[in-house]
Amino acid sequence: MNSIATAQHLDSWSNSLAARADLPGIIASLIRASCPRLEAYRFPHGDASQTRGFDGVADVVEGNVFVPERRSIWEFGAGKDYRSKASRDYRKRAKKLS
């Protein structure tokens, strides 16, 4: 019998340490599966997920509704305070890019 992930499952998983390590790899797999013309990507995950820098970078020739064309930079959060984390990460990364 197949198991369906519910919102409760995702909420519980998002609060686990495994979520922080696994989320970039899951997103990378979704990008690879949905973008057949992917030139390059870097989404450190697992033990490498806590490295410095962007959480992910994708260079895509043909994007889609979820992945933009050309270079996109990704930041992830797997906790309840995602808005604050996103704002902090954005300010920190924008400062480095300017």
C-alpha cells in the first residue's frame, strides 16, 4: 500500500534535523526532473548541507513555472520561522552580491 504525505507529515518532518540535510537534495531532484535543459546545478545536501554560501544554484536553459530560466539562487528553510530566516538570508546574500 502506498503512503500519501499529508500536511501533518510534512510539518513533522520540517522540524527534524533530517529535513535540513535532505531538503536541498529533494529540490535538486525536482529541478533535474522538470528541467531537461539544465546546464549546471549545485545543491549541497546531506553532510554537505551546512556549508557556507547559497543553499542552491541552478543554471537552466529552459525553465518552467517553478524554475526560472538562466541562473537562479536558492535559499531553504525547514522550520516554523521561515519568514524571518528568508528575510535574514536575503539581506545577507544581497549584500554579498552587490
